[in-house]
Amino acid sequence: MNNNLYCFALGNNHSLCKVEIINVLYQKEIDFEIVESSQETLIIKSEIELEQAVSINDFGSTAKLIKIFYSGSLTGFFDHPKNILGKYLLPEGTSDHVQAGLSLYGSGCKYKDLNKTFGLIPEIIKNVKDYLLENNIKCNFLPVKERIIATASIDNNKILSKGYELIVAPGKDSIYIGKTISIQDYKSYSFRDYQRPARDSHSGMTPPKLAKMMINLARKTGDQQLLDPFCGSGTFLMEMLLLGHKHLTGSDIDPVAVDNSQTNTKWVLENYPQIDRSSEIGIFLCDAQKLSSKIAKKSIDAIITEPYLGSPKAIHFNPSQISQELKKLEPLYIDTFKEFSSILSKFGVIVIIFPVFKYKENFYYLEIMDKIKQIGFEQKNYLPDKFQNQQEKLHLNLTGRGTIVYYRPDQTVSREIIIFSKK
């Protein structure tokens, strides 16, 4: 395999980010190996130049895509942090001035090695500036206030257009140094989340980044049939369109939600001209517990959705009240899965959110896995078969039942992401 090394700077939920990255690359038939993994980064080795095959917009929560231009012994780097970088950082063209930044990511190293590397940053920056000055190029680095420069700061200071962000990433035994190729389009996510014309604070509040990650976990092509039976204000449908899916169905029991989804999908088509105009979008009123009355048997290839997660007041519930709330939710989920069994195709998948409540240090889950199995479904691993022996190397943070929980401090309830397929 060619030695093309790339580093993904991960979002807040590193486990979900990593499994999404692997699924996207696998779906695109890109041959790669996992090199290092941490809570901050995933480093891979690719047969091809990755920037020619993927865009950072293909991923839901990857903050930065970085190309590694140097890797070597970590101890050797500590012993001789010489001017090994400057030759890689000469700007293209005739520019005589560079605006730069430096971020330090832990990529599997020990905490003491991360601190030691941080102490070398002034020397690294000086070496780079001296080398460029020898080539008649002035270089200004952003002041190093934190280990990691936020994507908004990179954008606001025009780092990628006027120079580069230098990335230093110490791993278990190696040091990786590279340049950021692209950063997450955080403005577009915010635009879709807060500027959509129909926004309901009581429904359809799935973050667009999470919706995109879940769609990617389904690993379906643009020509297959996708369904969100709890469409709310259309977040999943909008992200499906932006990912190139052309056959979409949305439904909801609430007529206001149906109107909101129709309004928002029309809005996203108007604001994102890259979306295929031939896309077919059907959105209608329907109880998810009666889907088979409106949708043909075995016609859906993937169901990606967030059902009702329970009362917003549940954040204040005691354990007894939480258990009662979960019991109230069980019939909705069980009856809906019975409908899924009818409309899902033979090789169809379900990527769904279950509610998770927390009281002090204890977590409370929807205990319906056995009933779902009785209906005819099995829980799927997040990773393609080829990578299932890599779980330990990936350092995934999984629950006792092998699931990933997505949590944000402002949430009233956490989200458990689960994938199912037919037995």
C-alpha cells in the first residue's frame, strides 16, 4: 500500500466520528489501513490520495482533514526537533508572505509526551519561520493560546487561503506532522439548523451533524429508497438530499411536522444548487404504527430516524419516574418495528435513536432488544466486517450492549444510536 497518510480531527463524540469515517471510506471502496486512533484523531494510510476521492462535507462531525507529510520516531523527534519541517512548508507560487497556525493533537501518545511536545512548539515555529525567511518568505503564526485552533478561527484568519495550519500529532511511538487540507463547513450546518424557515423546538431537533452521521452508517447508495417515519421538521430528509440520496420518503403523525418538513426540504433545494433536481421526495401524514397502510411491502432500503424520546421533563425525574417513562415509550417502538418488518427490503437497515436517561451516575435504557429480536431483527455492528477486529485499536466508547450514546450538555435526554437489520 502506498504511504499516503491522513489524519481526521474528530468531533465531540469520537466513537461515532470514527465509525462514520470508516463506513464512508468503505462505502466509497477506498482501500485503507488504520494507523493510530485516539479521542482526538484517527490516522489512516491510504492507497490513493484521499483528497481526490472524498470531501470533508461527506462526514458529519469531522472537524479537519489533514494530510501527513512527515512521520518518524517520537523519541527521535524529542532528541532532535531540528529543522525537518521547513522544506515541506514552502508556499506554492510566488507568495512572499504566509499566515500560519499550529495545532497539537494527541493521537495515541501518553499525556507526558503530549506535554513534552507542547513545550517544543516555540522551537518548531521558530524553525519554520527561520527556514522560510532563508527563502525570502515572511511567516506569521497565530499566537499559541490553546493546543488546538478552532475551525472558526482558521476560517476567520483565512489560514488555509493565505498559508496553512501546521498539525503536530504525537502517537504511541511515532510523531505525525501535516497540513490541514480542509475544515468543516460549520457555517452551513448552523445555517441549516437555525435559518431553516420552519423550526420547531418541540420536534425535529436532531442536530444536522448527527443526522448526517446516521445516514452514512446506513451505507446506502443514492438510488436506494430511504425513509424517515418521524420526520419532524425534516432534518434527516435535508441531510439525505445533501448527501446525494434521490428517493426519499418522510412521514409524521403531526400535520404541523409534515408541513414543516415540506417547507424545509423545498428551502434546502432552493439554497443548495448542488442537490440533484430530479430527487423524489414524498412527505405525508401517517402514524408510524400504521406505515404499512401507506408504504408498499419490502420497498424501503433504509429507515433512518429519531422517534419520540419521551417527556422533556424527564431530566428532572427520579429513577422510578424514569422507569415509568420508558415503559410508556415501549409500545410505540415495538409497534413501529412491527411495521418496519413489513416495509423494509430483504437487505434493508434501520439506523435509529433510542432515549437514554441519566440519574446521578446511572443510565437507564429502553429495554426492548429481546422483543425486537422476536419481531425478526438483529442488532448490527457499527463497523463493516472487514474492520470488526479493529475495535480495540479504535478505542471505541461503547455501552454494555455495544452501542454508542450521543450526548450534549443542553439535551434533556441522551441519544443511543443503534443499527438493526433483518435476520
